[in-house]
Amino acid sequence: MNLFKPHRLRLYRDGVMFSERNVSQRSHSYSNYRELIESYTAISDKHLTPEIKLRLITRECHAWNEPVENNSKHPLGEPFWAFYWPGGQALSRYILDNPSVTRGKRVLDFGSGSGALSIAALKSGAKSAVANDIDHMAIAASQLNAQINAVDLKFSEDNLIGSDCMDYDLILVGDMLYDTTLSNSIATWLLNLRSANKKVLVGDPGRGPVGTSSVLAQLCRLAKYELDTVTKRDNYGFHQAHVFTLL
């Protein structure tokens, strides 16, 4: 079975594997990771934000159809960062279309994956932006993508769930509310941040678990986007994605 196709990855994003990921304790050579990422990905602008170019696994990449045995390890691990998920695309588009949202703000891109949200924030005038992901491969990918897009992006591998985020004004969350347990944990944290007057923006295509989390009653939709043809094709069942804020 192909590990890399988005429909396969979505099974993991539905809670089978993602919540079990741990931050590696060994020292990382990001330069080695970057070389690996470059060998498996292509630079793509075929998405809702063509002004942002990202290293992604596309259908043109060998990795897209590379056969991988079940439970076998692969050098890329579980490459969530290698796909531009619908909620992240919508939220990035919203930020680029509404630069006042991030202008002058200190921005946290939580669960950053490719770093697209923080890149969009910096392109829209953010004072600073931090791409935060517990996957060191995602951090390496974000570094590459920041370089491609000529932005000064900062990075963090810390697990920030439960933190007070004192160094940030705006929290961006794309495609993270997909598993009931994880979604509720994140929701509790986000509601606490909102109570502390932090602004929170969420991008999501309407995955089921977000509807059962405690954050649902506090979500106010700001925008709805029709996904582009490529994204519709690669994310079976999703044709639109939404941007929400927490009241």
C-alpha cells in the first residue's frame, strides 16, 4: 500500500498514528533532513495560494506511487508536512487576502507541517512567525520552504499544548482538529488562550471530530473557500474548506 497518498495519510490523521508521535531526543542534523526532503519532493504552486511555493509530494514525484509494505519504516517517516491540507490552504488564503489580520503580530503556526501558514503570515506583514511542529522532519521542510519564499521564519519543536503562549498575539491552527481525543485537548488549550485575549484562527475542511469538541460552540466562520481542482482530486470527499475564529 502506498504510504504517501493523502487518502492513506488521512487514516493516520484520523488518530491511529499521529497522537503517538514523540519528539526525537537525539540531536538533529537538519541539513541531512533537507537533502532527503529535496530528493523526495517537488516545488509546487498548484494550490489555493500560488504565491507561496512549497516542497510537497505531488503526483509527479516517485514517492507518490512508491510501494511501501505495511508497518515498514521509511526515511521520511509519516510525512504529513509533505501535503498541503485543505484547512491550511484556506487559512493561508484568508491571511494573504486579509493582511491586516497578521500585520504587526507575533504569530504561532501550531502543528505547522510545511510552514505554509507562518510563511503566509510573514508575507502579510507579521512582526514575527514561529513554525511549531513536534516532527523534526517538518521543521526541516519548513526551513526549506522559508528559504524558497525568502522569509525570516523561526522554528520550534516544543509541544506547546497547555502553554500560555505569552510570546504570541495570534495562534494559527490548520487541519489539527481531526481526532476526538486530540481535538478536545487542543480545544481546551485554545479556549484558555482565547480567554487570555489571544486571537485564534482555525482552518478546517469539516472533519467529523471537530464537531464533537468543546470548541465547536465558540467557532465563528469567517470565510469559505472552494478548493482547487488538484486539491479536490487529492483529498477525496473534500470540496471546500473553512476559516474560523474563536469568539
